[in-house]
Amino acid sequence: MLKRVNDINEYNSFITSFLDDSEFSDPHLTARIEAGEKLEAMLERKDQHCFVTENNEGITGLFILLVIPEEKYLEMLIGITRDGDAFEELLSFIEKNYPGYEADFVFNPRNHLIKNGLEKRGADFDKEQVKMVYTHNMPGCDTSSVELLSEKYTKQYVEMHTKDVYWTGEKVIEAPERFNTFVAVEDGIVTGYIDVTNCFDENEPYDVLVKEEYRRRGFGRQLLAKVLIENEPKDMMLLADYDNKPAINLYESMGFIKKESGNILTAYWKTPNSLVDNRGDE
């Protein structure tokens, strides 16, 4: 049985049992707890909801979802279970209650229950990503070409911004309580940008892009260096494709190290407009 709950504290023992579980731990859950964040604070936001699954023996799964109905968008922020039926129940609930939604799932790559459930429904997957954390030990770097985004460069920034993402340039600009954006500029031309969160104890770059004709000239390094400087004394993390050795080498040269058991896998699932769409004549 799946039900919505408003008090997460009664499930603390269930939650903590996952922190050292290499197969079923949730990277975001572990990161939040390590940063001293209280999970109940997540439920204070009207668009974030907690659901649990139970059987006769007790709780079998706990899931926190971000749901934005006006945008038909859903994201699993936290997902912990060792029971395949529990995750199946969550997916069936999402199918029934959120038809036609774009649904994102970020989870431990070793968690075969979540991966198998999404594969069955035809979800798309990114490459596995390595989590890297900043040691606050960056070598000196010139950042003179980088500045905080201003109205002067807004049009160029929006035009070059990645389009096939939830946080488009327009949305980032409308969320200053969540993001800062820095741009690299040469002769009045925006050569690159970086969107970075600003509201967490451990922030992260959300999107970074350098125009192709300006690559291999150090703009990416300057953008990241500026973010690290401006983010102090808070922590910083980032994700890199596990097989992208040049990127990993760059981040390591700027004071990042790989976070053990911090790897993630991201899946994208468009929920069917009806169960018939997904299951034919079953």
C-alpha cells in the first residue's frame, strides 16, 4: 500500500539503514544528511511530497517527489527501497495520477530495482556520472574575463543556453533565489556561461557551456574558478560522465576529488497519457 505522509521523522531508522548500503543507498539522501540538512524541511515546500509503501511487516519504501502540475513535471528527489514491488507501486501511482508528465529519476547506478522498473517502461538513461567534491584547494587562476550575468548580456546568454533541459536560461533568470549565472566575455561577446546553485550548503554547477569556436582557450576553467571563489566558504560538488577522462582530469587539477559511492544514474520517462498508451490491450 502506498500513502502520502507529512511526518518523515517516524521513518528515521528505515532511512538511516540505507546510508551505508552500497547497492540501495540514495546518493542525494546521503549527501543531504552528510551536509546536516533535515529531510522534514523538504516537505515544507508545497510542491514536494513524501510517499511510503508498506506491507504487513512494515515500511518497504520511501519516496520524495517534486511535482509541478502547471509544467507537467515530476522528479524523484529521494527514493529508497529494497523491494521491487514497492518501486513498482510508485511507478503505477505516477502513471495513474500524473499522465503525460516528464518524470526524472536520479539514483544509485547499482540499484537494479529502480533501473529495471524504468527500463520496463522505456525510460531513457544518461551515462553513469561520477560525483566529485571540492577540497577548497584550487591553484591560482585568472578569472578576469568572467562576470556575474547582467542585463547587458542576458539576450546572448538566453540565445546560447541549452534548450532541451528543464532549467532553461529563462527559468534560471527567474530563480535568483536558487541560481547564480556567470558569463565569460571577450570583446563584448559571451563566449560561455555557467549556472550554479546558490541556496545549499553544498552547491553545484547545473549547466556550463562554452561556444565551440572559443573552446580550448581556458574559458571553461575560468568560469569554474570564478564559481568556486564566489561560493566560498560553502562546499561545491559536480558530476562528470564516468568515462570523460579529460573533464575529470580538469576538475582534479582544480581541487576536486572523486566522492566514494557518490555516482549517479539519471533516467527520463514520459508518463503515458493513459494506461492504454503504455500497456496496449492488457
